Amino acid sequence: MEQHPIPTGAEGNPLSPPLKTQLNKVIRLSIPAILAQISSMVMQYIDAAMVGSLGANASASIGLVSTSTWLMGGLCISLATGFSVQVAHLIGGGREEEARNVLRQALLCALTMGLLLAAVGMSISGWLPVWLGGDSEIQSDASSYFLIYTSALPAVQLRQLSGSMLQCSGNMRTPSLLNALMCLEDVIFNGLLIFPGLTVPGLGLRIPGAGMGVAGAAMGTALAEWVTAALMLAAVCLRSPKLRLRAGGKWRVTGKCLGTAARIAVPMAFEHTVLCGAQIASTRIVAPLGNISIAANSLAVTAESLCYLPGYGIAAAATTLVGQSLGADRRDLARRYARLSVLLAVLLMSAMAVLMFMLAPAVFRLLTPDPAVQALGVRVLRIEAFAEPLYAVSIAAAGAMRGAGDTLVPSLLNLTSMWGVRITAAALLAPRFGLVGVWLAMCGELCVRGLLFLVRLLRGRWMSRGLEV
């Protein structure tokens, strides 16, 4: 986002840009981020379809550990946000050299965190499927998938950090394009590694493959992460007009920068742990229902991303706009950008929910050939469609609050909602209604969560505590 002098009135007070201009800015920053999220969704669909063609057990093996991989990825996002929000505030205040110093410190911390998470993940990969209550038929594949995925966590951390830095500098286009490219890389690597061979349609050309099955899907994703991380690092460190690193900068990690990052990242990490811990608990609830339910649950979660990933794109734009507005000491603009972002997310995700409800059968025919998984997946996916408008509120509002450095209270709201509503209700409903009961609990919880975030957004207290950078 380009920086311009803030227009002032006759008495020197800052003037707010017209509502149309503010909305256009939200949309302009949101579109590349939404496209990136959609490309991520497409990658998940392709992964699910490729693995689903191997059978219900293959889908179930990935579904069993998917919540654990989300936890690892969420911790990477937390650290990235802790530093990138500081960069948004510094750029908003015209302090670009200080922003570059924050980037240097963030790179050192990101590499350390990525290696630490990889070591932890790889060390528990052999026991994780057993802890989660997975059937003996899928434990080996689930363990292999998690082992390979976690070995790539340094790349995941560096990609997340670099992309967040570019976004908070106002550059949504580059990370969006690179994330889309990662989807293409993932398809190519998966095709070569999952199957014993591929035939190019229309050419009759046979390309040999590794035939690694589920492990090949993990390897394909890991390779795509490493390639994209390298490209993302080059974009932010060598080509970004505002963040390109120059000789003579400070690489020493300072207590102030690290403390501010911790203030943002630790509550976010706690939030991701709470959310993914609840997801893991949900997996424990689903696992006794059988492999059909595990596969349907995993694929339905993938299919639901058709609705909510665009909301996360808008949330990324909200983080940037709120952070830069507060960095320029424009609380009025920050408040308006937050509310416009929430409104846009609700409208978009509501429209996507209607499409998801109508297209659910076609989506599941794409994801799996198993009729039992298709039928159950369609039922639960249609339940979730009714929660999307309020889910949109929670996603976009959380993004705006992150831009203000407000991450503690949102994490507590998520803790209350997930454990107090979803897990409790799922445990009560699953024995009687099976997977349908689990998704009814999820639908109700997302509605409660959205209402909690809406109240906090409208009260405005999320801007009350300033972020010192």
C-alpha cells in the first residue's frame, strides 16, 4: 500500500477519505489475498482428490493427522504475525529502516522456530496416530505423512513470514502469485510421487512416477513448500521497495522487538493451540465412528474451505489496513476499515455458502469415488453452510484486531467457544447422531463465536491498548 501525505482540513485535522475510497482500498487489497486463499483451496481439493482415488483408508490416514498439521502451521503463522504487524505499524509511520531491522530479527527467529517445530514433529510422528485413536490399518500411512510434512516446517515458517511481511508492506500481489504457483508445484510433485505413473491426456505419453501413495502426497507438499519459501524470501529480501535488505543493517535481536512480537504471537499461538487442540479432541470423537466417518469428516473440512478461505484473504487485508492506519495515528480509519472488512467478508462468505449447499454432491463426487463417503460428506457439509455468515464475522474481525496488536482477548473468546460449546456438544451428540452430530455442534459453535467477535468489534475496546514499536 503506497504511503501518501494525510490530507488535513482548515484547522489541520486529518480528513478521512470518502467511504467509496475506503471500500475500494479494502477490495483492492483483499482480491489478491482472496485469490491466494482460493489457490490454496484448489491445492487442498487436488490433494484430496489425488489421495481419495487411492481409497477411503488413504483419505482417513491424512484426515487423522490433519488437525495436528494445522497446529504446526498455526504456530508458524503466530510467529510471522508477531513481527509483520510491527512492520505494518512502522511502514504506516514512515519508519522503513526500522521495519527492515524488524525483518532481519524476524528471519533469525523464524529459522530457529522452524527447526524446533520440525524436531518436535518428527520425534512424535511414530506415536501420534496411536494417540489419536486411529485404526491400525491407517496408522503407518498417517505416521509417514506427518513425519514428512513436519520435516518441511522450516520452509513453512519462512514462507509464512516472508508472505506476511510483503502483505503488511502493502504488497498483496506477490505472495498471492507465489502461493498460486505453489499449488501448481504441489500438483506436479504429487502426480509424480503418489502414483506409479501418469498418462498425459491426448498425447498418449506415459510419465513414470514413484508410486509412494500417501507418503508421496506429503513429499509433494514438502517440496512445494521449500521451492515457494525460497522464492518468497527472494521477493521480500531482494526486491521489496520498502523491505529490501541493504548492507549495514542490524541483525541483533533486541528485547523491545522480541517483546512486542511475543505480546502478539504468544496469545495467537495459544489460540491456535486451543483451536487445534479442540480439533484434535474432535478427531478423537470422530475416530471411533469408523474410517468412513473419518474420511467424510476430512473431505468435508476440505470442501468447506470453498467458503471460509476467501474470508481469510479479507482478514489479511484488514490486518494491513488497520496496522498501517494505527501506525499513522488514524484510529478513525482503523475502525472503519475493520467494519468494512467484516461486512465484505459476510457478504462474500454468505454467497459462497449458498453455492456450497447447492454444489455439495458434485464436490464430493470430485473428491472421492466412495459412495458412502460421498453421501455422509454431503449431509454434514450442508449443515455447515448455515454457520458461514457469522463465521465470516469472526474471521475478518480477528484479522482487524491482529492489526491493532490485539490477540489476547480473541484467543480467550476462541477458547470459550471451542471448548465450552463445540467439544462439549460434539461429545454429547456423536454417540447418538454420529458424524452429523459432530457437525451440528460445529455449526452452533461457529455462530456463537461470530456473535462474540461482533460484540467486541462494535465496542471498539480492541484499539484501546497501543502497540509500541
